Amino acid sequence: MLTRLPVTFGLIAACVLVYLGVAAVGASSGTPVAAGLLNQPGNVLVLGALVPAFVAEGEAWRLLTSAFLHASFAHLALNMLSLYFLGSFAEVSFGRGRFLALYLVSGIAGGLAYLYFGAFESPVVGASGAIFGLLGGVFGFAIRRGTFSTRDPVIRQLLILTALNLFLGATIPGVSNTAHVGGLVGGLVYGFLLAPTVYSQKRISAATPAAIAFGLEVLLLAAWYAYLGV
């Protein structure tokens, strides 16, 4: 299974290791290890969390680091469980490289949505924007291939899962549905661009969707900075 899904398990391992690392750093600053493993110390989380006010000061790398941080064990466990099930499907369907690009594009897209529509000084962390992007990637791919239909049991189940999670995000305090929707849209765009290249033997054409998607994200980030007058 590990050799079949190296990217999925690699991403899960990265999130778990970062979680343990945050608890360890918190312990060195006075937070008991047990407490840090249950709920991550906020003074450490904020160092890599997505805070629009800090991004405005030039810390754009937070768009990526925040996707590997989680606020609590329950937060981590739920996201990693979702990543395992959705990643198992997406990695096999799209291939390792395309799947990794989809995940990163979606994670950054969720962060960009939070920059535009989230609270300017409030931190946000978690891989859920990237995970929603996996759903969006499947939808975008199916739309481009002309196979998107609620009669398809896979599409129908994923639509129900998306709606349920968006509902939960809207009703549970502290959850950023803004990042979820941003990741979903980013994944949909990438999946739409990706569809013609999945069966292509040309490396250049396979890399084009990622280049376009990341390019659009750079433009959106630049536009945000321009809006702020930075």
C-alpha cells in the first residue's frame, strides 16, 4: 500500500511529523507535551499559520506552511483520515506527480481565498483546503471529460460529501469555510486543465496545467498585494 500511494502517505507523514514537532517546540517553551499533543500551543502555531496581516508584510510562505499545521489532535486525525481516503482515489486516478500538484495548488488556493475574504489578523491552519481541492479536482476532470453526472455513483457520493462538509464548516465555530471553498475551486480549475493530459505521453503537456494554475495563483497574490498598496 505504501509503494502504491507514496505521495498520500508522504503527505500524511509530513503533517504528523510537523504536529509532533510543534508539540516538542511547545514543550521547550513551557507547554506540557501531553497538552501540546492534544491541542497545539498557539504561540508555536502562529509562527507558520496563515495570518493575512503577516503575509502583507511579505511572509507569503505561510500560504504553504499553514497547510501542514493543525490546531488539535482531532483536527489532525479528521484531516488525515480524509486525505487517506480521497488521496487513495486521486493518486491512483491522476498519477503521483499530478496528484501532488493538485494537492499543492488546492492548498494555496484555499489560502488565497482566506487572504481575500478571511479575517485580516486571525490565524488559520489545516490541510482541509487542499483536501477539498481533491474533490474539486475530480469534479473538474469529470466536467472536462464530459462524464460529470449525478447518476454516476462516485460523483454523487463525492457531491454529498462536499455538501456535508461545507455544512459542517458553516456550523462549527473556528472552521474556515472560506479556505474550503477556495481549495475546492482551485482543485476544480486544476482538474479541468488536467483532463486532456492524463493519458498524454508528453511530459511538457502534463506539466502545463500545474504551470498555469500556479501562475494564476501568483497573479492573484500579486493582485492582493497591489490592492493593499504593498
